[in-house]
Amino acid sequence: MYQQYFGLVEQPFSIAVNPRYLFMSARHRDALAHLLYGVGSGGGFILLTGEVGTGKTTLNRCLLEQLPDSTDIAIVLNPALSAVELLATVCDEFDINYPRGSASLKVLTDALHQFLLGNHRAGRRTVLMIDEAQHLGFEVLEQIRLLTNLETDEKKLLQIILTGQPELAVMLARPELRQLNQRITARFDLTPLNGSETRSYVRHRLQVAGLGEGRTLFNEAALREIYQLSGGVPRLINLVCDRALMGAYGRSETTVSRHLVREAARETLGAGFSGSGSTNGAIRAARWRRWGLASLIFCALAAVVLLDRWPLGADVELLRPSTAAKTPAPAPSATHEEPSAVALLPDEGLGSWNLSPDDADAALWSLWMGERLEGRLCERAVEKGLRCERSDADVWDAVVETNRPVVLDLRRENGFAGASVLITIRGGSGWLWTGDSVCDVSLQRLASHWRGGFHYLWRSPEGWTRPLVQGDQGPVVRQVVNDFSRLDGLPPPPLDVFTPALAERVRQFQSSVGLEIDGVIGVRTLQALNEQLGEGLTLSASADRAQAFSGVSPCR
């Protein structure tokens, strides 16, 4: 009725679920990413809780729109069912054939199992979403838990998302439901908006509904009052704003005042909301939970800082493969240069594979970029979006673990520094790239001249300067999120915060590739992610690329 008066194309504050109006606060972004990562990881339960009206159903609708076409989804909106009725509803949602009128849990479970196995063979995901799950009975919850027993040797066949009010989490914490509670792989509690988010939420919905740029329908005092009266609950915000706009229209006013908001709240929310700052117990409880979560995150970040300053195992002495020289070679990016006369000295029988450090850097660069190195290796690497990583080791395993071609710090017979580009290890030999050919030398011979140092190139996210931990945010986090989404075959969520869900996904990835499981995105985790995505120059790829120039011959 008031849309045309205010220049809107549709009603902006309808309480009907419409993903177009989804407002992505920080908590909503976290929740959506949580759901997407949970579905991508597969198996077990995902738990999404939140107060009435905080946007759980809208988030679920948004999730459905972002899942790939290879996902089959069953949605149960009325969970007040018996175990048999629930299974029959799930089978109906998946369009599974079963004997109609059957009251047998076995018949229904077998039919569902066959469907899940067929989906697994076809490479499809299967997701069951149960809304208002706080209404589920204990018997039904136990039957739902048993559904996660449907699995192959490699993975669970069914992903279950339980959505409900906060009392659902309390119910699942009861001892008789501990088996189900232990199978929840991801949890998220959606809390109301804060004051700033409430103002942004109101403006966002007005803009989606067609409000012109620069126009304001609610003054600042009105927006503050909306937050005080609604407690930041989106559904209550919608009710108050819709009624306030109707009041302004009825009085031919162009903006909504604080007084109109208070009147609208009395009419729509009742007398209990008539005073400024009135909130019900549920909203106050939600705010206390928000403060509790903030405290936990602060403690976790403090622990990370302490561990970073006092690393474990710092007193372990490394054993060098050769004791001939203990002084480490200068870093690749250092300004120190070998005297020009050294380049003219003979190799004294070592052969052409033992290069000068500058020539070895140039050879590594040609392998990566296919062009001549102009300037210092590490400086040019930064310009090309690469990182120059230096390390020390006492065994070949550390070199192999980098899975990248490396420049080894060597010692020549005449005592000056040498270097070789190791591109792969085959049996007891190392393949070396000289810049124009490949030769192999025994690891024993190579180790006798290796001083334990090496450096290599790898590609990191743009702007990455240190390990990422839970609580970090910004474009670097967004890029890592997008990389994991590509790896999982899922659309990237609108997330630039390192959430608990992302930390869990990182731990799963680290476990799958054999890394230390700490949930921190450091050098080795990023390098392994590059390898899984087929990015960067790995040992096998560099060997193939170098061998394409020429065959492999014994090193002189």
C-alpha cells in the first residue's frame, strides 16, 4: 500500500523468506560458510541453532541456491513425526520407491540405503535438511543417528543438517543422546544483529526494494529505537519497520521518526515492547552467548600468539650431511656477491653441475618462468607473485617434502660456494638442471658437497605475510576460502573471516595430505593446497619440463 508513496517497487519488510533480501552480517557469513563447508566435507551432522527470527530458514534457502546440481536434497519442514513417518517423508522427498502403507523401519531404511549407494556410484551428494529440529522426539533422533551408519569404506553416504532453536543444542547434550552429539562435525549458533548491523540491515532491505540512492526513510533516532525494541532480531525488525512505514504513509510523512517506531512496536509487538530498551529473556540470553563466544576466540588467539613466541623444540641441534662447512650460505636475496674472480676458477674436477650461486638461481628461474633472470632471484620472485623460501635440513627427506625444485647450497673443492638445482630424486640419484640440460648424480656424491641449506620458489596468496589463524580476516582469507571451495567443487561462500568452520576444514585437509593437524594456514598447508589444485611447479612437473629440453645424462 505504501510502496508507491515511498518510491519502492515492492514491500521491503515482508516476513516471508526471500533469499534476495538476505543480509550478510559477519555472523551470517560465518554461518553460510559453515553450512557450505559442512556439506562439502560430507558425512555426519551439521547443527545450526539460533533464536526465533534470526534468519536460520533464510540461510538454509541461500545454501540450497549455492549447492551444485550434483546434490540431491530432502527438506523436512514438519519434524513432529514418528520414526516411520520421518523415514517415509525422507523417501518421498528423494522420490524413492517403497511399498506404500509399510510401517517397517527396515523396509524404508533399505530403500533409502539403495538410493544412497546409487548416488555414491553416480558421484552425487545427498543432503537431508530438518528444520525446527527441536521438536524431534528422542526415538526419532535415535533413528536419524542410525541413518549416518549408511556408509562405504571411504565415506558417509548422507549429510544431515539439523536446524532449530537454542534448546535443540541443550537437548542434544543430554546423556541419552551422546552418541548423536558426538557425530556433530560442525556447530553454529546464529545470534541477533548488533546496533550497526541493524542500521545496515534496514537500509539494505530498502535498497533491494528499490529505494533511490541518497534517500533516507528512517532517521538515526528511529534506527536506534528499532534496535532497542527488536534486540537485533531480523523478524522483529521487519514487523516494526513495516508498521512504521504504514504509519508514516497514513500521516503523509516522508521519513519515519523515533515516535512512529515506538507506536509501531506497541501495535505489532505488544505492550511488553513499549519501553525503550525492552528485550525479552531469549534476546538477552543470545547477547550473553555472543560475549561468551568473543571471550573464547580471544583466549584462542592469545594462545596462538604465545606458541608463536615460544616455539617448541627450539633446542634441537641439526646434524649436517657434511661437516666440512658449518657457516650457512647467504640468503638468496642477500646483497652479498661472490668475488668476480671466483667465477673464473676451474671446478677442480667437480664438473659443470656445480654452478655458481647466481647461475643456479638463474637456472631455477628459467625452469619456473621460461625466461632469463634479470636481477636477484627473490626480488624478481616477489614481482611475479612468488615467494622465496629458505630452509636448512640434515636429510634428503626435508628436500623431498617441499615437492618443488630447489637450489642446494654446495661447497666446491677450492672452498668457495657452489650450488645445484635439484629437480627430482629417482632411486639413489638426483636429477640436476644446469639451465640448458639435465644430468644425474649419485645422492652420496651430492651429499658430500651439500652444506644443508637450500631455497626454492612457491606461490602464496596475494598479500599473505604470515600464518593465518582463526579470527583473522581480509582478502587473504577470502582467497584461501575460494581455493578450498574450488578443491571441494563448491561455489565460494561470501566469507573473508577465518571461522571455526574454516579451521575444521583446514584440519581435515591437513589430515588428508599427511601434515601436522593444527588448523593453521602456514607455508606447508598453502603449498599442499597449491599441489592439490595443480598450481605451482612441483618436483614431477619440473622434471618433465626440464627433460623436455634434453635427455638425462650422467653428470660430469
